[in-house]
Amino acid sequence: MRIKGFIQRLTVLILLTGFCLQLKAQSPGDVITPVDNPKGWLIKTKSSVYQLTITATGALKPGYYGSKAQAGLGKKNPAWTETIDEVPVRGGLPFKTPALEVVYADNARDAELEYVSGEVVTVDGRPTLKIVQKDKLYPLQVTSYIRVLAEYDVLEKWISVKNTGAKGTITVENLASGNIVLPADEYTLTHLSGRDLFEFQLQEVPLSPGLKAIQNRGFKSNFNPPWFQVRPQSLAKDAAGPTWFGALHYSGNWQIAFDKAFEGPLQIVGGMYFWDTAWQLKPGTSLESPKLTVGYTDGGAAVATQDMAAYVRNEVLPAAHRNDLRPVIYNTWEATYYSITEQKAMELLKIAKDLGVELFTIDDGWFRGRTDGRSQSGLGNWDVDKNKFPNGLSPVIKATHDAGMKFGLWIEPENVNPNADIVQQHPNWIFQYPGRKGNEFRKILNLANEDVYQHLLKTFITLLQENDIDFIKWDQNNALSEPGWPDAPVAMQREVRIRHIANVYRLVEELRKRFPKVLFESCSSGGGRVDLGMLSRMDQTWLSDNTDPLDRLYIQYGYLKAMPANSMVSWVTSTSRHQPIPVDYRFDVSMTGVLGIGNDISKWTPAEREVAKSKIALYKNIRPVVQQGTLYQLVSPYEHNRCALQYNSTDNKRSVLFCYNLGGYLAGSQFIDRGSKTLKLQGLIPQQKYTVKRAGDDKDKGTVYTGSELMDIGMTWPLKDANKSQVFTIEVL
Ligand code: DGJ
């Protein structure tokens, strides 16, 4: 059985949308150069070089990966390592973390690869080094790819394995996407971690000798994307200097391992996590890994963040809506929870229209049998609840469109409640081990089963055909337990996790292909499924069910370290476990990504509605800079009781600055933050004059400064009291 490559599907999607990547194509020779002494390739990006060599014994070794200034480095030195292969396998000496582990038909568990061929090809308009290796004894062919996106300083790596034999199955026990090897040094790792309601929390740890792995076995992304930054311990956090970074394109179980040798290099290996998994590679068939994106910059952590954001925005997010500004959303969830009705929807959409909302979305609760959250019933019945919407969804959709807004709907295709029709009719369609109860309220449909895939495809084609829907919020509120598939052949049962995710991707892709206008949002109990596998198929993502603006500052700051602002959905609600936070502060927090409102706006006071109107109008004006510009994270809430974010347009002629005070100080203390009260802006044109203006303050006619004044001298921190915020617009004179 052959699993269709993730890359091929993305290719088809891009071709279908007609997006012309050729415009950006680099000449392969510019970035991938064959070299002779030692024999191999030099891969160059804006500021990095990746050296690959073929040894005299036919092994393929990454030599040096780091600053392009060292591109001439052709011989061994302290930064050069040959202890780890380009595709490290289980076999030979065990001093590395393997990316590939196989068992051959005769039970040999050792692989040994030798170089066969290498060529520069073009994949989706980009130069790509394709290298074929094979096992010296067994019929295993290993093809590894390095696709180069030079202007973002990133490489995309992936591996395909093929059983070239006529008989005998090879069992794949591990297939990662690839590895990079950093020169011998001591390093600091930055990554994200979290749980539901507290996603994307920044972590920073020294990598001591040994193995550190960030991973997920919960069948989603674990409330943090598979993403990292690594810098030498000698480099200060905010300083420019060598920084490696990366992110994985996968939404099932994943792992990124950091294997630090005692005195030697740091190996970073990322890919699918084969925990509880094995793949039967039958003769003539292949298995392809998802992509691992890796990068290097001389610019330090801030530039690594900007490179990754630009790369994801311009190269990863689905091409169909990549360049579209994301609309202002209204979502019914926190207004009605499961009790949404036609009447309430009509009431909310009129107010939303008046506020300036552009996309009205009905969240959970609209379908048959979804009576309340306690019993969690009805999930799987994707037809309208006639008690709540007696005339179907059409009247609300029509009213939304008549009001000039787009219409969105929440779905959760992969999960079901046991009382859903589909479970009653096909009890074997859910993951299960007979006799085990597991989660009694909510089960996951086994999409590895083609019948389940076809059922879901048909169901959602019907839903989208019968209703003029512009936006889908695709939720997934379960972690996989009892991953059994008793009906499948025994050997295939341990492939189920990989097969399931492949079909989730296939389902999204097929629906996108048939309904190209629809914008998709990924969601998973908040931000439980954020990764480049999802973000290459979904246009944006919901971050957290924690909509408290203070908590959000931390959640969003962490998210924006790794992912672009135009993928970050943030609603204004009334939720705050802290002291009451004014509505304008909430808007200022939510305006730093894709703005939405998720509150019962029928209960908002006239004054609150006026604030909302003017904030939405302001957001529409600054949106191109926020969603498509370059972010400078000026002040971190993790280090101060303040936060500042600056977004610059790509030509640096427009800038938007968000400043927030967090909590106050105890009575009697001096009002002082431990950091500097001078805020220095970044990225502006030094000689250019800019008008700096308090947004929303009609009395402020603006003050003119040069870019260099704003960057070198800076401005005084503009806020005095707790829970106060201010947005500034900075425009060329
Ligand atoms: C979890 C999501 O994070 C919420 O926004 C909401 O859509 C609920 N699911 C609905 O069940």
C-alpha cells in the first residue's frame, strides 16, 4: 500500500490555484553548487551555508552548517563533523539519533547506506538537491531532499524510502524527516510548551549533554507547534549572532530531538514520532516523510522569528488565500455556547454588521442532537437541528450575505459522540480496542479506514454544496486513546496513526479543491493543532479558549515567536479572571493578529459598541501592516510587566506600535519596571521623517521624528497605570 506524498499533494494544490511560483524561482546553480574537494555540494542561502560531502567510502555527511562567511571552509576543522550521516540510520556505531530504523525480511535490524546519485531538480519552483542512497546489502532505496528557499534562509528536508525488492517486506520502525548537525559548542534551546488554556508558553533551556526531545503522543500538536530556535550559550538572548531554527510540517505524533554529544556537535532530528507505530514497506512501495523546515541566520533570535514568519506567510499558507487580508470575525461560541438559534443568530449578525464585522460565524451547537455541552451529544450528525434552525441555515446565510458579510460555520469532522447516527450504524468506524471503554463521551473516527474517509468527504461536500459557506472553523477536541483498528490486517494496524493523519490532510485538500473560495481555520480545543502540516492546508488558526487579554499577551507573544500574525486569530470577549479590563485594551490585544469578537454583543453597552466600531475601523486601516508586515517583539511580557509589539510594512514606510501595561505594583511601591523605560523602535528608514500619532486620539495631530531618532534615541514608555494600552501609527511624512 502506498501512501501518497504530502509534497505531491501540496504541488497539485499550488498548480490548481494557478499561483506562479516560477516568478520566484532561483537558478539552481546560484544556491546549490557541486564541489570537488571534498566531493559534495555547497548549499547557500542569504546568510547560511550547508556543506554536504561524499566520503571515500560512499557515506554522505553534512560537514558544516552555519554562517555563509565560512562557505570557503573546505577542510576539516573544529566546526566540521563527520560523525553523523545526512540520513542517520540504525546500524553501525550507535553514537547518534537515527532518522531511519528498519527491519529487513530476514530480521536484520541494521542498515548501511551508500551514495548512489545526486542531482539538482526543481520542486515547486525551487532548487532542490535530490540524493539517492541505497543499502549496501538489502533492497532499500533512500532518497533525501533539500529544497532551498534562500531569501528566508531556510531549507526544507524530507526523506522517501522505497522497497526495491521483488519480495519480502521491510518494516519501517522510524522515519524522520531529516537532521541537521551544529558545530561543536554549547547551546541554548528556545521552544514552546503549554496546555489547553495556556498554550504557546516560551521555554528556554540549556542543552546539556544527552538527549532532549520535544514531542507529542496525543495525536495533535500538544498546544505548542513543533518549532525551535537554538543559539550558542555565549550569545545573549537579544543579540544578533548565529541562530538555527526549524519547524515540522506534521499534525500527528511528532518529535524533535536535540542530541548533544559530550564534547561534540549538536544533532537535531525531527519528524513523525513512530511511538506505537510501524510501517510495512511492501515490495515496490514507498513511504515519504513530511517536511522539516530548518534555517540558519547570523541575525539572532529576532531575525530567525522574522524569517520563519515571512516563510510561512509567503510559502507555506495555502496559496489560494495566501495574499488575502483576513476578515474581521464574529463568532457565536462564547455568546451562546450550544444554544445558538436562528433568532439569536439574526440578532447577533445585525449588531456585528453595525460594528464593522466582515465574517459572521456560527460555532458549535447548530447540528442535530447537539443539545448541550454536558452530554456532548450529536457530534457526527452534520445536518441542521430543526429545533434551533427550523428553516435550515439558509435564512441566516442569506441575511449575512445581504448584509455584505461572509458566512462561516464550525465543524469537527474527525470526532463523534457515541449517540451519533454514524456510530450506531457503523460501530467499527471508531478507534477502539474491544472491551475497553476509553473516553465514553467522545470518540475519534478512524480515517485510516477508506470507508470513513469517503463518508466524511460525501458529508462535507453535501454540507458545502447545500449551504453557501465562505469559512470553515475545523475543530478537533480529542486526544487519541485506544488506537485499535481490529478489522484491519494485523500488520497494518500499527500504521493507523500515519494513515489517519494522511487522510485528514486528504480530506481538507479535497474540500479545498472543490470549494476554493472557502477560508479554513484550524482549531483543536483552542490551539491544540498548530503546525506547518495544518498551516499548509488551513489559512489561519484559533489560538486558545483563554480569551483573557492578559493571559493572551503571553500566549500570543509565544505564538508570534514561531508563526506569522496573519494566521493568529484573536477574539475580544468579556472573559477576564483578573480585574476588569477595559474593552479598548481587549481590542488592542486582539488587533495584533486576525481580529475577531467572540462575545454576546447584544449585551454590550452603547459605549462599548462605539469603542468596538472605532477599533474595528482602526484595525481595517492598520491590517495590511499587522497581517503582512514584519514583527519586532520589542518588550516581552515574560521579562517585564509590560509588552510592546511593532509591525512594519515591508517597505518600512508604515509602522504600527502596540504598547501594554500589565498588572500594577503593590500600593506604596514606586511605579517602575525593572527594564528601561525608553522604547527604541526598529527597522525604520534612518533619514526618513515619520509622523507618530496616538491612534484613536483625535486631539493628537502627530509628532514628527526621523527614523534614526525613533530607533537610536527612542520614545518614553507612554503608559502609566495598570491594564492600560496604546496603539500608535507611524507613517512617513
Ligand atoms: C473548542 C474551541 O476551541 C472553541 O472555540 C469552540 O469552537 C468549542 N471547541 C466548541 O465545541
